[in-house]
Amino acid sequence: MAHHVKDKAAKKHNSCRPRKSRLSDINRAPTNYPQLPERTGPITGPPQGMSKQTVTITVAPGDNADAVKAKLTAAGATAPTTLVFRGTTITGTLGDAGLAAEESINVVVYA
């Protein structure tokens, strides 16, 4: 069926539109969607009830998870239970996670 493109600019274009002829079209009600839940906190930031600490430490490719946790506690942050470096959970050394040379990194700790 045509979309009546040339009639849409006319003053009374509704007279040219197709009619609702079927009973299912005539009795159709608008869709009712469930309400969205209330947003309780900020979208970004620490999880609710936790504080955010940012610490700068120097790490080497040979450092393992225990060495990084020791450096974090020496810098004044609380030691996290899980370490994630560049999207990879650290199980071995930082060299396995993709660190090539010694560098200073900013670490965000949620405590």
C-alpha cells in the first residue's frame, strides 16, 4: 500500500489516509508498558555503602597479586579481595595480565 507521501503536505491529509476497517484495528488500545523502577543512586561511582580510594603505586611485570596488595596497604589503601588489571583478574603475575614494563598506575579501591 502506498504511504501517501505527496498528500502529507496537504492541509487536510487525514482524509486521504487508510481507514481502520477491521474490528481488531478499531478496538485496539495503546500498549501498556510496566513502569521503570525508581533510580536509587548514582549510575557511576562506588557501590552503595562503600567509599572510593585512589592510590598511585609503581608495579613491575614480575609482581604477583600478593605483592600488589602489599604495595596498596603500604600506600594507605585497604587491600582488596580481588585484583583486576586491564580487564583481567590477576591470578599469576602482572606480566601474564599484559604489563610489559615497570610503570606507575592509579589504583581505585572500593572499601
